[in-house]
Amino acid sequence: MICGRKARPAAEQPRSPSDGSGGPRRPGRALKKMGLTEDEDIQRMLRGSLLWKIKSRGGPRERLFCLQEDGATVCFEGGFRRARSQQSFSVMHIEGVREGHQSEGLRKYGAAFPEQHCFTLVFKGKRKNLDLAARGEEDARHWVQGLTKLMARLQAMSQPEKLDQYPLSELWGLGDSWIHGVLQRADRNKDNKMSFREVKSMLRMINIDMDDVYAYKLFKGTVPEVGLWSHQECDHSGNERLEGRELEEFCRRLLRRPELEELFGRYSGEDCVLSAEELRDFLRDQGEDASLRQARAIIRTYELNEKARQQDLMMLDGFMMYLLSAAGDILNQEHTKVHQDMSQPLCHYFISSSHNTYLTHNQIGGTSSTEAYVRALMAGCRCVELDCWEGSDGEPIVYHGHTLTSKILFSDVIESIRDYAFKQSPYPVILSLENHCGLEQQATMARHMKAILGDMLLTQPLEGQDPHDLPSPEKLKGKVLVKGKKLPEPWHEPQRVTSLLDPEEEEEEEEEEEEEKLQERSSQQVKDSTRTMVPGVRGIPVVLEDHSILVVLEDHGVLVVLEDHSIPAVPQDHCVPGALGPGAGQHCQHPPMQPCSLLFQSLQSLQEIKPLQAKDASQVAPELSAVVVYCQAVPFPGLAHALRHPRPCEMSSFSERKARKLIKEAGSALVQYNTRQLSRIYPLGLKMNSSNYNPQEMWNAGCQLVALNFQTPGYEMDLNAGRFLGNGRCGYVLKPPCLRSPPGERPRRLVLHIRVRAPRPPSPTPGWVPPASLLGDTHDVPMPGQVPPASLFPGDTNPVSSQMPPTSLLGDTNPVSSQMPPTSLLGDTNPVSSQVISAQQLPKLKREKGSSIVDPFVRVEIHGVPADCSKQQTHHKLNNGFNPRWEETLSFQLLAPELALVRFVVEDYDSTSCNDFVGQFTLPLASVREGYRHIHLLSKDGASLSPATLFVHVRCKSL
């Protein structure tokens, strides 16, 4: 066996492709439609192959993989502990197939398998890669080629073709075959039939709490139908089992959308079909400039019935599929392509940026991985960070220094960047180097970048471009830029630093990050230490001979002396007051004494003050300096100096704390600074769990490179994903005019209406809202907004306090309420007709508890300038995560809509503890389409929750 593993017991051996399989499967209708019935690769996949699953834990496992007859599903056996349960994945969910040892998993754990036998399946969303190895090169080639063909054919299928080939799965989520998994789990005896008990189990799985009487009526098909659906029994065979068409009819009844039936009936009239003219009227009411030609094209694309399609008519099923498709999505589909001006300087764009890109978990003991770079780049990230340290064998490594995080080779990271930098976006990638290497390994880094990246690496200013001005993303297409220190020209050998008495003159951008990272290390390393504190000492570098700890104090700070020999030596790093953590020592205050020679008279542990020698990392190798062109990292000189002497090719980095301080004290000046130069914001190093900060407050000030921990899910990453959702997800978003060329005009004011509908009073069936329930009353549920620290728009002269009330306008002294109509006038100035919001197929949160059903509510949040930040929510609906409906109006008034993000959140209400997150979707307000729209929800880590959706009606109006 491979890797010297013992043969498994007979009970553990996987089935051979010919064992018990009954011969090769016959291609289904879908494969015939694709023209792949005679394809050799597909035939081999249908017969099945024994493939090794390569995993980091437990070693490789051989499993039988088979393509199903539908041409879209691959099934394989689960592990022994799962009693050989069958698992599957959809070809539609595969993003790409990599041949050979191209994944980190195969490089680390698949070395025993020949490279030509190996391949990796990369899935969309956050699902982990699947690393596989075949028994032979031929088998691997069949699977790689076959999957590639299927992916291309499925992507090229028109909507009617998909609906024709996969009717049940499409009904449950436009290509998502999750319903088949639910049915398989509920079918306990595996007879491909559903008893009433199994149906009840299935209802709980999909988040429906229904009493037995109503459930049995639905099972038998005796529930009176209301609306456009004709009466037909589900169990027409009368054998108390649902199968085939009976099961499909049951699912159709379960999935009825009364709110869509009502909307369809409003435009179709009594004949229950939409003509091209009626569909055009609907589209125009949606705010679209539609013609008859466009309406006919929509009918030809989405109508399922061939006869209706030939007569340019649309029936209810086609109308539902249209509204559930991308054409009915809340996101403006024009914004899924690059549509903004890409010819402006780099500083005029928000740039998707990652902090500690190499980490897959937290920054104390997490794993470093090249796969993290692949994920970030494929998510549209355009600025990645490399934390570079000296390797023991002369090769630079990347990891979170002085922590337990694992290490990866710098050269491996550059190879991954080369392979994936421009697959998602053609626009430039910035490598933010945090350099801790000596001169020799810095030169090695430069050699690796030149050798691996080749022509991708920008080493000279662009021809025809002023070398002192920032070029545009358009001109830098396909280029990799290095952010790092630049030696002065002409280059001279730098003098060794002997002191750091003036931090404003000699501080470098990485030192602030190092200072904060040392705080993390100190909190972990210090045990039973004491500290003696002397007030009034400022900026005096001190080295304790026994400990080699450098102490640097800020203005009005205190001296910290560590007195514990258990602390490992950390040569010439920084430590700041408060770095020791709670309870680490005792405080003794001494009166200030002069001269300085008397200052440490009472500190018995201090033996000698030595001159400070700079470490090699304070110098820059000429080879590394040569590859830094437009992103020259420099200490921040202060806003006054930077505005008087702008240098566009120089950039500075700020911790979130320092950025907030600048925004609070000089917001307008910071906005001006960001119109000419790049600034990078990064999270505080104190955050050991790699948590993030709110990026919106930094964007409000025009900061371009707002770096976040991509490995840490949360609302901050939701906002980041929403910010870069538009413009083709290319990682560059043009800043609003007011943040590009001050002084500018104030953004237009806007009113946003979102109306939602709730059900009638509860039906006699406890906890269940019948599909035929109608709509009820209206409620407004305002909630106080949380306001981030304020920033200033250009043209403002007065600083804005971080405690600005929600109604304050940035830079203005008058409250917004004096300039805007009161909320009570919104109904008069912006009348809204009957609007609907509902939710469909929300995920079950606690799958281990079969009886647990969510009580969902919807919250809509506005994230923008402080005056616009607010949130409102609906009431919660008891025990219905399958098809809850509300009727409530949520209205917002916005002063700076160009900067605003809208976040739709669904949570599970809990009266005794914190509400549980269900799903969310965030997008720029500028990308929101008005009218009746579906919102496809995402999980906490950004993966699709298909088929979970919200149905909303949105109306925006400028004032």
C-alpha cells in the first residue's frame, strides 16, 4: 500500500468500481443534451474510480467516486465511522480543477503519490479544497478532463435547459441540489419513497414546524388550494407513500409563493399568463427602461413551457424563475462587470487589502498557508501582506514572528501569487512586505521575486508616466507592485543607528506594528514579573543587560523595567507601558529627578545602559530596494508636512488606533492627504484572535488600503465584501468625487424605503403559517443606530468629535434635522404601494436538535458616514424558517449615499440570550436596484446559503 500503510480490514475496503455496481451507469437526459454520452472521460467517471483522498489528519483514504446519471453530481463513500454513508458534491459548485501538486495539501501530504496522478478540486465559497490522487495517470486524466468538460457545458446551459434537465433541484434553488440531500437523509429505509413519518422528519430538517393534522393534509394533497394552483392529490396512489411525480407535486405545494402569485396576478389578469406587453409594464414599474424586445427575450430565457414560449407568453413558474435569477437580484448586474473609470491615479480608489494574509486562523498559534493567499486573491484582494523573517537555511520564511504560527517559504508564497494574482482580476497586486530579514536574505527575496514573477514584477516606472506620480490601475494591468523601503538616490551605505532618541525622525512604519505585536508576546511571556514605573521620562531608550529588552516611552509615559529571568531574550525590540497585561507587576512611583544620571538610582535591577545598535533589518538591501517603485514605505511625516510637500509615490501605514486619532483630530486634512497619496490601515496587534475593526470609518476618510484579517469572519468582513462587490469584484472601487478632488460638492441626499409584509393573525395550526395565508397590518420598528467615530469631508474647517450624535452632518455645525424633512413626511413625499418581503428556506442552525426551528427576523443596517449610520428591524416570526413573511416599512434618510453600504441580516430571535446569526448580504447602496428583488443570503464566512433568500421591495428617491 502507498506510504507503507497496512491493508485495511475487509469491512473497511472500498468497493471496486465493478463490485455491486451493476455495470456502468447509463447517461441521463442531461448528459445526452450536453452531447457527452459517448465521451470516454464521462464513461469512465460513470463507471467510477478508486481515488485517494489526501488529508492532513489520518493519512490518505481510498474511496470510490462515481459521476451520477444527471451529469452534475459526484458521489463518494464516507468514512468507516459514518457506516459508509454516501456523500456528494455538485459539479456546479466547483470553481476550478488543478493538476499535479498545486495545492499546499498535496505538496505536504501527497508527496508519496506521483504528481501526474494528483489533482485538486477547488470549490466556490469557503468549502475546503478536495485533494485527490488516482491509481494511475490515465484515471487522473479522465477525471480532470471530464470535470472540466462538465463545468463548461453546465455553465453554457440556458435557463430553460437547466430547468428542463434538473426540474426539482431548480425548483428548490436554481441549480442547487440540496433538496436531494434532504430527501436522502429523510428516507431512512432507502426505498426511494417517503412515508408520512419520513415527510415529518424532512419538514423539521428544512426548518418547518407543522402540526400533524395539517402536515398529513398536505401529504395527502387535501389542503384547499388558493390562487393559481389547480387541485391535485399528492398521494394519488393511496399507498401512504410518495414517490416520483407524487413527491415532486408535494414539493411544489410546499414551495408555493403566495406573494409571487399575488404579484403575478396583478399584471396577468384572469388568464393567468403574462403577455410580452404585460411583462414590459411590470419591468417599467420596476424602474427598468424595458422594451417589448427585451420582454420577449426574458420570456424566451426563463419560460419553461414550450408552447407558451413560442407565443411570447410567461406563466407563473417562468415568472418565479425570472425573479429568482440574477436578473431579479437586488444587485445591479451591470455592476458585476468593471464599469468604473479605471484610468485615474491609484490613490483615487479603495483597494481590497488583506492583513496577515498568510494566516488561516489566529495570529498566536494559527496555521500559515500559501492557500490563504490563493483564497484572498480569488476573493478579489489586491494587496496582500508578507511577514518576512530569516530562515535557518538561508531561505526567507513567512509567518507571524515570535509566535507559534507555522512557517512557509517566501518562495512558495511568491509562486502562489504568480499563479493566482490575475485569475479573478487583471488589475495590479501590491505585495506589502513587512521585512525582518538581514541584508543577505533581503537580496534572496528580491532574486526570488524576479525569477518567479518575471515580467509581472514592476521594477521601473512606466514609460511615458511621470515617475513621481501614481499611475492608474488600467496602466498597471497584470503587474505586481512591491511596497517596501526605498534607499535614497543615489544610494549610499547607510550609517549604523546608535540611538532612537527622536522617534519622529527615525521611526519606520513597521516599528509601530512591531511595538503592538510585542505587546501580544509580552502578555503571553511575562510570568510573576514586577515593574517599577518612573513618571516624567520621555523617549529614553534603555537596554537591560540580562533581558535585552528595549524600553521606549511616549510623551508623559512611564518607564517599564522587567525583572523576571524567565522572559526569553528578545533583542532590541520595543515594549510600551501597559504591555505586561493585568496583574503582571507592582507599581512604584518615584518623583522626577535630574539630571538623568540620578534617574535610576533606586532601580536595583538596572546594571548598565548600553548604546543601542540597530539590527540588520533597519537596513535595506539594494536588490530589494530596486523592486520598490510606486509604493515606497516611509514614516508618516505628519499631515501638515505631507500636505505642503506631497510625494505621491511615498505611502505610510497606520494602526487602526492611530487612524482613528487622525480622523478625530484632523479628518479634513486626512481626506486631502488621501487624494494624493496612499495610506494603509491595519488592525491593532493586540488582537490575539485576529479580530477586525470597522473599515467604514477609514473609507469615510478616503483611506485606500484598509487591511483586514480575511481569515476572521464577522460584520467587518461583510462590509469589506460588500464594498468590493461592485465594479466586477476587481478589487478596485473608485472613490466618490468628494474624496478625490477637494473641495467638492456635497453628496446628494436620498431617502431609502424598504417595505416588508407580515402574515395575518396566526392560523388554527400552531406555529405554522399556511402557504395560502394572506397579508396583514403595517408596523414601523426603528432602532437606534451605532455611530462610528466621525470623519470630515473636504472643505470642513472644524474637527469633529468622535462623540458626534447620529444626526450630525460631517463637518457641519447644524444638525441634519434642520435640513431634512421629518420622518413623518416620508409617506407623503415618497408614496409606496403594496410591497412585499419574505424569506425562503432559511438554514437550520442546530441540526443536532431535530425539533429546533428558528424564529427569524430581518435587520437592515446602513453603514456610511456617521450621520447615515442606522439600523431597523422587523418583528420575529415564531417557528418558521422555511417561508416567514412580514409587512413592515423600514425607511432611511441618507446624506452621503455614495459612501453607504446596505447590510441585510437575518437572525434567530432568542429572548434569553444573544440572537443567533442566520445569514446576511451586504452591497453598496449605489448598486441596489429598485423594485421587487431577491437577496441571496450568505453565511458568516461568505459562502452561499442557497436557496435561502429574502424577497424585498426597495424604493430610493433623491431629495
